[in-house]
Amino acid sequence: MIDASAVRPTSSVQDRSAPTRPGIVPARRGATVDVAGLHRRYWTADGSLDAINGVDLTISPGEFCVIVGPSGCGKTTLLRIIAGLDRATSGLMEQHGPDGRPPTNAMVFQGHSVFPWLTVRQNVSYGLKLQGVGRRERGNRADRLLERVGLTRFARVYPHQLSEGMRQRVAIARALAVDPDLLLMDEPFGALDEQTRLRLQEELLRIWEDTGKTVLFVTHSIDEAMVLADRIVVMSAQPGRVKANIAVPFARPRSLTAVRSDPRFAPIFSQIWDLLRNEEEIVSPLPLERV
């Protein structure tokens, strides 16, 4: 268990298990994540601000978990802490890889996150280069992933020559190239048009079903959450806490049209919307991408 400043054992989060994924045998290739009482406080010129406070969450191996909540409720803060890009002020966190080792993770951000000075192929292989993987193997892995996301023809072009949706496919391929146990995604489709968003949702589902990674995905879209998730975590307004865990009952593999036409879709959508509508929007003095 990891707190804000030290490592110490605990068993306090072990019995908060996530709901079993309906309609599919749980994958075993992803990471397990447990957080308990997670708190992150920022200090500003106007005083302190609690982005999240008392977050308890368990994510099972191979689970596709989606977080929704009001703007500024700490969704990105939680993701960054789990990714190791930020530190909690207090609270406990435990992560395990498939074989009990510390898990690896990769994060896909919203908007422009690919390197504009590198080609598509170089972007995808960048993390492998940092890991010390040889040039030939880097190239082979990058080529396989580019084929998977439909970008083989664009391997030698630069990001500015691609559409926004294609750049996001590059970012996803780059994250998958390092074979992470945990894939963290912060509104990766938020800036896309509806047609591109739907295509990438389908592509992401296909990749997840093939790889069995654990995915933690942040979105403002209830519709997107219901299409992608095994479980939807609804957060409260700032400071963010887990307000509800909602199991998504649609069988896998999923079709977007089948999910939306399922008679269970509207009641679940209404339940989540009611939870969110009752949360007061709080404007944060910090940039929203920090919380």
C-alpha cells in the first residue's frame, strides 16, 4: 500500500471488490488497482483546495472501468495519481500486475499529445526506445500496431498531416506499444466529431477485447460510458468522491447500435443523469486539467 509519502502494508481495501463483468469471462492480463481514502489538496494564492477527498475504488484485472462526474470534480487528478504523475496528499493505493509484480501503465490524454516533430511510426515506437528496445524490434511492434489501428499508410507522415481522430489513434497505439498492464485514458475522444468518436469507440473496444488490459477511462459523456464500460463510477462535485458504482449489463462483444437499442439503456442513462444533475457545479481556481 502506498500513502502520500511512504510504503506500508494494509488490508483495509481488500474486501471492496469490483462487480463481476457480465457476459464475459474476466481477463487476467491486466492490473489490479485499489485506492482507499485518497485525498489530494492543492495550495493556491487564495488558499487550499481539495480536488478529491476520501476516494475509495477497486478495479479488477481486465476490467473496463469508466469514471463520470461534474467538471472539476477530480477525475483527472485521480487518474494522474494512479499513473504516478501526481502524488496524493493522503490515502492508500495498491497496484498489482498479472504476476504480482508492480504493474506498468500508459496514459492517453485529451487533445494534442503526440510529438509533432516525430513521424507517426516514430511516435508509436517512442516509449519502446525509452525502454531500450532495439531499433528493429521497435519498428516491428510499431508496424503491427499501426496495422491494428488502420494507419499503416501514414507511418511516415507527421501529426500535422493527420486528422484529429487519426492523431488520437496514434496516441492509443503509442500507449499500447509498451504493453501496459493498465491503460489510463483522460477524455481521449472529447474533442472529436461524433462520427470519429463512434469509430474510435469501436476500435478501442476491439483492442481491449483482444488484449485484456485493465482500462480506466474518464469521460463527460454518459452515452460513451455506457457503450464502453463494465462499470461506471459516478463522482460527486468537488471535492470528488465516489458517489455510485453502476454495473453495465450489456453483453460483450458489443455493438454500438445494439447497446443503444437495448431496453435497459434508457433507465440506466436516466439513473446516471439524475446522480450527476443533483451535484452542484463548483468552479475551481485551478486549471481544470489539473483537477
